[in-house]
Amino acid sequence: MSKVIASVDGSRSSPAVCDHAVWAAKRLDAPLTFLHAFRNPHGERDRDLSGNLTFGVRENLLDEMVTLEEQRGKLAREQARAILEDAMARAREQGIENPGRLLRNGEVTDVLADAQDEMRLLVLGKQGEDGDALAQHIGSHLESTIRRVQKPILVAPLDFREPERFLIAYDGSPAAQKVVDRITESPLLQGLEAHLLLVDADTAVNRERLLGPRQQLEEAGYTVHAEVRPGGIDETVCNYRKEKDIHLMAMGAFGHSRLRRFFVGSTTTHMIMRSSTPLLILR
């Protein structure tokens, strides 16, 4: 059975990742598994430390270095297990009876890509362990994951608020239409208030472009608000989000369109990093 997989790393975003994952697992009626990827410094069994020794250094120093590597590896594994146990305990407190866990050695992007066959939805944080020390451009740690993982991804902010309304930034592209299709096919957002926003000139042609997706959502049981607004994509989307108190934004993998550049590839994502609004990326 496909799972909701939540990537936790012990950073300050991990509690919110856990809470978003619990919410999603309940709405999807899917099992929840927490995944932690770590780089074991002793993971390279054949690592040659002899090159670190200079002439005249005692032979037993090499043994001490090997022992230190082993201790570091043990501590890394213990820390990884503790991170997973904390996430599982938090999920149990919220009614998830049997959360699972996956502990993997390797780069997180590689580990997530390998796990996607059993993944229904991936939940991860906008800021990870590195982002705790430095507010990063969202693309620096999510772009490769978004590119490689071909399943829906829920990108969680630092705080959880149960969504009541969501926004689809619609541009009429096939990718945008797939977002509408996926939402109507899934129970994840069922019952939430839907907002469709097309950022372009407010013309009769553009208003007509929203009729099809609006009808599709309404037929699936959603209450829909659709609007065309002119302006720059960044300012317009963010102003709409604040004005309508949007709790979640949904988008597709938009290729090289300006919508995608806004969300995952432009300097304006500094603002998105600070936003309290989660981002749902659908394919």
C-alpha cells in the first residue's frame, strides 16, 4: 500500500513536517512512515586513513583514527534513531497508531528518489538542518528533490495550521490542468474551499479560461472562487494569499514557466521560505 513518507532531519522544521504528514495521512487514509537519511562517517568500509599519517607518526595512531570513525558512526546512528523515535511519538499523540520508520545511509535526495515506488505523498520541510543556520534559497535544497521525485510533494513551513482553503495558481498550461485533475481525484483537499487565480490581463478571454477548471472542481464538490488579476506573478500571488488567508498553495511541475520560477527558482522564494503557507506540488 502506498504510504505518506515524511522526511525528518531533527531540524526545527521537523515537528511541522510531522504534523503536516499526520494531517495528510489521515485525509488520505494511508500509512505514515518517517524517513531519515544520514551520512555515516564510518559508512565507507574500505576507507583508507593511512594517507592522513605523516612520516614518523606512531602506528597505533591509525588504530585510534579508525576507532574514532567507528564512534562517530555509532553516534550518528543513535542520533538518527532518536530523530525517528521523536517523530513517531509525536504522530502517535495525534492518533496515528502504527507509524513506520526508514533509516537510510546516503544523501537525502538519493534516498528519497529510491523510496518513491512506495510513496503516495512526500512531506518535507522548506528548511532543513542546514537552513537552521542560514536562511536558504528554496531551490538550493528542494530543486533536486522536486526534479527527481515523481510523486506529489507537500513542502511544509515551520508551523502547522490545518488548511481550510487552498489556492491553485493557474496559468492554463497542461501542468496546471493536471493539478486540477489530481485534486479532484484525491481526497487530500476534499471539503476545503478552493481558489483559482490566473495572473494575467483581466480580459474576457482570460476569465473564460477559468470556466473549465472551475466547473471541474465544483462538480467534484468544491466551493470555488475564481479570479483573474493583472500584475507580476510574485506580488500578485502573495497579495492574494494574504488577502484571502490562503492556507495551502497547489501547483504543478511547471517546467520553465514563470509560475515555477516564482515558486522554486527565483529570488522571490526568500519570501516563500518565510511564509506560513505550505506548498503542494502535483504531477
